[in-house]
Amino acid sequence: MIEHHYGYGESSLDRKVQDFPRDYNYNDENARFRHAGKVWLEADKERLLSEVADSLVAYGVTMLPTRVVYEANRDIIRAQSLPWHEKYTHQSLINWNLPNPAYHGSYHYDWTSDDEYYWFYAFDLWGDLIYEFNKRGGRVAYGTDDNYIWATPGFSNIRELQLLRESGMHHLEVIKSATLNSAQTLRQEKLGLIRPGYIADLALVDGNPAYNLRFLYSFGALATDKDGKMYRTKGIVHTIKDGIVTNNNRLMEEVAKMVKKSKRGVKPDAITKPFVIQ
């Protein structure tokens, strides 16, 4: 199993090493993540989407992209201003995400427009590779690498599905990646399908995720009824795990209480200060 994106672009280079600057320091996360995106500009696109994709399938690789945890790199302001941060992202996680060389994944203290361009390009080409790998019969599994780089658990799970869809995979293939493919990757024979004798770990959703993956968010998504009237769906209504039924609205209420408590007395930080009314 290959997690994240490492090694793909590098495997297609015309030489054996990417074009690191002479002062490159691997222990500097700001530089490391910058060049992890920039290497995709050096990639031989034709080789990547043919020879490398074929090799990955031939060796039986499972891809676990975790694209959501890197999305901030292509638009850091979007990631920092996601609407659920205020109500559902715990302050301890906000503090970890703030630019700070002492914390892993908190490297956006000198993140430039060029860096966002590198990662915007990388996401497109990486998505093309996922598509070609999947088309050739490779197995794409599902995960998020949550708690880093402005990825809030739960919300980023749904966003990861959207980012796999962005690669061009069919929406049914995306759902399969998060169910059967992931169960097979973990060698869990009783998970991944709804079938007699399987473990009934289920999410009961208000709406069909095959129609709109955003139906899976806890706040649902806007839709229209048969009369054209707009309404908001209810998201995941119940979760069943090990036979225990959880009411998701009650669960989100408890999360909101914990987050509200965590934010008491918190002052504006380097990210929010320019937008706070004094």
C-alpha cells in the first residue's frame, strides 16, 4: 500500500533525483512540502500515466491517496476559513494548524502563490494518475490522515470522497473505494458490503450519496423537491456500529459543546486577526 502521493512523480523523472535547490533542508517542513508539490512539474507526464501506472498495477499496489490532507496546499485561505471550524474544530486542533515550525504539518508560515500553483498542478496530475491506475484495475482505498493541515475529522472524510471523484473516478467507484476496497485492503472479510453474515456497520443517510456525496455531511446539502422547492437534507441520520445505534444530531450537539468550551477566552490569532472587528 502506498499512502499519500510520495514516489509517484519521482518515479517518472528523466533523471534519478528531483531538482532540489542547493540549500535544501529535508528537516525544514516548509521546504519539504514545497518541493513535494514542485516535483510534479518535473514529472514526465506520458511516462507517469503509462509506465508508472502499469508498474503499480503489476506489483499489486493499493493506492491510499488521502488527498484531503494536502488540499490546503493549493488554497490555504480556503482551508483556514472553512465554515465548520468555528463550531466543530476543537481549539487545540486550530492551535496545531496555525503556522509554527515546531509542529508537524504547520508549515504555512512562508507559503507563496507559487507554492499554491505547484500544488494546484500536482493535484491535477496526481488525479490523472489515480484515474489511470483505477482504469487499469488497480485498487484505490480510502483514508484522510486527519488532524493535520486544517483537515477536521468527519468533515474531511466526505471531502476525501469528493476529491476522489475529482480525479475522474465514477461516483460508484468512489463509494466502492471507501467500502469494499478498503475492507479488502485491511483484509477484513466481514466488512465492506451489506450482505447476510457481514458485520452491520452502517451509515443511514438522508439522500443517495451516489447522487450527491455532500449528502453525507452532518449538515446535509441543499436540494429541491418534486415541486422545485429548496430544502436542506439531514445528512447522516444514524450510525450503526457493532449493533449500537447512534443519533448523529445528538452526536454533533455534543461535539459542538466540547468545541465551544475549548474556545472560551481565545483571542484572535495570526490568521483571524486581520478580520476581527476591533
